[in-house]
Amino acid sequence: MLTVNDAFRKFKSRLELTDREQTNASQRHKEVRDYVATKFAVDRDFLTGSYARHTKTKPLKDIDIFFVLKTSEKHYRDKSPSVMIDAVYDALIEKYGSSAVRKQGRSVNIDFGIKPNSEDKTDHRILSIDVVPAFAAGDDFEIPCTDTGTWIKTNPKIHAEKAVKAHDAYSKEWKGLVRMVKYWNNHPKHGEKPVKPSFLLEVMALECLHGGWGGQFDREVQALFATLADRVGDVWPDPAGLGPAISNGMDDARKRRAQTLLLEAGRQATMAIDHVRKGRNGDALKIWRELFGPRFPLS
Ligand SMILES: Nc1ncnc2c1ncn2[C@@H]1O[C@H](COP(=O)(O)OP(=O)(O)OP(=O)(O)O)[C@@H](O)[C@H]1O
Ligand SMILES: [Mg+2]
């Protein structure tokens, strides 16, 4: 029978990027890049965010592409962020149609109309892309944010470096654990995501996973949920020290809800660990499956 640790290994590998997904993401990137270049003067563009850091969970959606615009487009930078977002939106609906394109706070989302099956599989296809217009600002970037009505500074390189450092310090298990808690966060059973934005989970994990990898996934996840619950109400600044606090995405009521759900996940983890102690492996697997969702294996 599958042990809990082996089940977690399998779960972890199911949340890893496959070659075919990577190929599909590159194709979509190219397609969107070629089109955006017909509408804006683009200096360069690149895949970024959690996708580029390997901390994105499955199914793959909202893959961020930064489009760094040339100085000839700088007139947008002098206008309100909504003017920039509107311009990207108007350009994208011409190709993809208004039912597939959605304005977000800092990007415009293109939905490719792919629906995961009952096992949460997408036949290695990505669901959607976030087009993020950006201007270079020294070593950093400025991106429009309609939530705050300001242009905010960001630096994906610093976020990536921090993730690599945390991963290395945690016997290279850190990114896997981040993808797992983000998978929990996306479970449809919650309705709205407990933690918003999900980037906050990664930012918290930079500080909430410490002391080193102990070797047992169930213990690690139990401790992680408990610490996340304890600290989800705190203020979490941008790890690069540039943008607004990552924890600004939730008001107090939403933070309390997140804490309740994280505590509940921690309790389920404790129950599962107890089952193993009493020799009830199958019962433990069932709890983990219920906690995480269909990609957690029962066999
Ligand atoms: N408040 C912020 N200040 C500065 N940079 C930010 C801020 N929020 C997000 N970012 C940067 O923008 C990127 C994209 O943001 P997004 O919310 O899509 O997060 P993500 O890490 O890609 O997570 P997800 O898996 O949910 O897509 C982040 O990875 C981070 O590098
Ligand atoms: Mg993203």
C-alpha cells in the first residue's frame, strides 16, 4: 500500500511542470507576443511570476508575461493606470474577443477556454495568460495598479532569488511545499480563495518554513498550516521592498476567514498523522485527499 510519504512525493510530482506544458506555455507566449507587438512598441517580454519561479500550482493558469514597453509608449506612464489597462484590454479583445479577455488590477487576462476534467487534468495545456504592461525603471519595473490607482514598482528577479535561496536552504523541498499549499488554496470547496493573493502564501513561506527539512511531508505540512494560520493576520511587505504590502489584498474579515480555514487544514493534518500512528494508513490518505483535492493520490 502507498505510504503517506510516497503519496506526497507523487502529489508533489503531479504539481511539477511537464515538458508538454512548458511547450504549450511557450507556444502561447509566442502567439501573444507576436500579437501584442503589432499593437504596442515592445522593448522585450518574458514569462515571469510564479510560473518562472516554479511555484505555480496546477492547473496552470494566469501565467504572467511582462511586456516591457519602449520609451515611445511612455505617455501611458503619465496617465492613470486604468488608461494603460484599458488600452491593453482593447487591443486583446480584437483578437481574442470580449468573452475571453478580462481586466484585472495589474494585468489583462486571456482565457484560452480550456476546462480541467474531473481529475483536474488539462491535457498539458495552460488555461490562461496575464498580460502585464511594464516600464523599465533602473533595475526595477513599474506596472499599473488599478487597485491603488498608482504605478507600482516591482522586481521579479529579487523575488526569484529569494525563492531559490529558500528552496536551497530547505533541502530543495520548499517550492514543492509552496505549490501544495497553493493547490489547497485553489480548492473549489472554499468558494473564494482563503488567502488572496496566492503570492502571499509564497511570501509567508519565505519566513514560515525554517529550521530545515525534517524528512516527513505530513509533519512539514501540518507545521506549515499552523504557522500560516498564526501569521496570516500580520502585515507582509513586498520581499523586494518595492511594491505595496502583499497582505493588502485582504481586509480584516477576509484575514479572519483565512485564519479559520488554515487552522482547519492544520487540524485535518493532525488527524491524518494520528491515523498513521494507529496503523490506519488508508484513512490518513483519505484525509489528505479531501484536504488537497483530486491530484493527491489514494493509490
Ligand atoms: N505588491 C507587490 N509588489 C511588488 N511586486 C509584486 C506585488 N505583488 C506581486 N508582485 C510580483 O508580480 C508577480 C505576479 O503577481 P501574481 O499575483 O500573479 O503572483 P504569482 O507569484 O504569479 O502567483 P500566482 O501563482 O497566483 O499567479 C509576483 O510573482 C511578484 O513577482
Ligand atoms: Mg501570477
